[in-house]
Amino acid sequence: MLMDEILQGESATVDHRYYDQLPADYEITASDIENLCNSLYKTAVENADRKSSSVDIRRINANTLLSWGVLAERSGKLVPTNAFSLLTGHYNLPCKVQCGVFRGSSRALLVGRQEFQGPIQKQVQDVYEYVLTKCGLRTEIRGLYRYDSYEFPKESLREAIVNAVVHRSYLEHSDVTVFLYDDRLEITSPGGLLQTVTIERIKEGYSKVRNRALTDAFIYMNLIDQYGSGIPRILEEFRQEGLVEPKLVDMGADFRVIFKRRNIFDTDDTDDTNATEDSIDEKICEIMQQDNEVTVNRLAERLHTSRSTVLRSIKRLKNNGLVQRIGDNRNGKWQVVNVKY
């Protein structure tokens, strides 16, 4: 973190550059620049549509990238910076996200693992989608409409992943980690808080940019709204949904955000009013497709419901010809025969 402070302290005032704005040691073509511009534009439009935003997304060009620090100029020639490398997946920097799913509340038993590489904006989307597949989902039918509810507010989850990827220290040779336990989700990014930044000030919207070029690019892509808005927005969304406030932890060399998991299904054996039968059946089919050796007890843990509820669901699925058991109860496997969902 010391080098971060040097680069963003003295260097930021001397040559106005941050680490992500420093030139990278390879050459690019005009086509490479055009491809990145088109990719960022496409992502910006997709995220504007997701947010139902009426903002008119402008096209960008080499001059835009130069103004952000994604490109630099050397001897009259445009060259890539570290930010260009990260936005295109050029691996001259540590640029991965490690995801893990653990049974229990410690790292003693790893039950799922995935590593994400490539352009960091794609990593954000891939990690976001991965975590959602591992979380409990409740489906409610209200009139003619279906409403899905996850354990965590979806926009807060995306925001926390964006923060971890964009505001991490790329001087640290370690990865962003996203670990899901039975009781919590931990998102950890390398690089502690910069000088003058405290947990209390972050909650109030104070920010100090570590990667200026990446931040500008992510604002353009509608993945960041404005400086310092991310954490306050997450806290507010959790408050509005009546959830436990996320825990922010300054670990010195790392920064961690912890979301407490919530039960979205009833745990009472006779009362499943918080979940329709179809929603439970659908989730069980999804889990069985991912892990054909999953046990009834593990299904109950994953869905935050009772064992009897899972057994009733499996019976329905078997009767409807959607699932069958290959082998005995002890050593057999599940097979999703006819995917309805």
C-alpha cells in the first residue's frame, strides 16, 4: 500500500498520473483501440437498459481514452496504459477473481470453486452471475406477475463486486476473493484503505480514488454512478429491505465487505408460505444439474428450508418425470430428465 500512497500522493501532484494510468510495455494498433471503444460502449448501453436509464450514451474514441488515462502519449504515439490492459484482459497485471463456496462458517470444507479472468468489466458480470446461482432464491406470484427475491439486494451485490475490482491495489500480487459461507458472503480486495480514508468516512460518502482511469471507464459503462456513492447506496438498500447492515473491515493490507445471509425460505416443517412449490422445485433442479451427488441435507442447507420440504419437492419432481435417482440412496446420483424450468 506504500507504493499506492507514493503514486497517488507525490505522483498525482507531479505528473498527474495514477498507477493505472502508467504506460504498459507493449504495442497496440488502431484496431485494438477501436475494439475497446466499441466494447465499452456496448457495456454502457447494456447497463443503461438494465437500470432503465434514459441517458443518451455517447460514442467514445481514442481521445476519450487518452483523457481518462486508458491511453497515454509517448513520442507522438498512442500507447496502452495499465488501465487498457485491465479493460482488455491483457495479462501483464494481477487480474483475477477467485470465488469459493464453503460448507459451514469456516474454510475447512470447500464445496465449490471458480476462477474468473479476462477484461475486468466482464469479470464483474461473471462473478455477479456466479454468486446469484449459489444464493437462495424465493419466487412469489402476485397476480399475473412473478417476483424473484435473492438473499442480498442484487444491485448492492453488483456494487460490492465493482468496488472490489475497481478500487483494489494492482500493485499487490493477490486476487480479489468472493467467498460464500452458510452464514455470510465475504468480498475481499487487495490493498487497504488509503491515507485519510476511514470506515466512518466511507459510510458518509467520502472517497479517495486509487485507479482514476478505471473509475472513469466504469462511470462511463454505468457500473459506477459517481465518486463515493457506492457504499452509502449499499447501506441504504440494506436498510430499506430490513437487512443486517453490511460489515466493512479494514484489514490493513486488504479491505473486506461482509453481507450476512438471510433465510428466504421458512424452516418450519409444515409452513412454506414464503416460497411457492414451483420456486423450490426449480431451485432444486438447478442445484442437481450443478451437483448430481448433492444430498437432501445439503439441499435443505442451500435453500434455507427444512429437510421434509426438500423431500416433498423431490417426490413431486419424480412424480412429474422431471428427476430420477440413478443408483441407491447412499451412492447414487440425481439426473434431471426433463427440464421444465
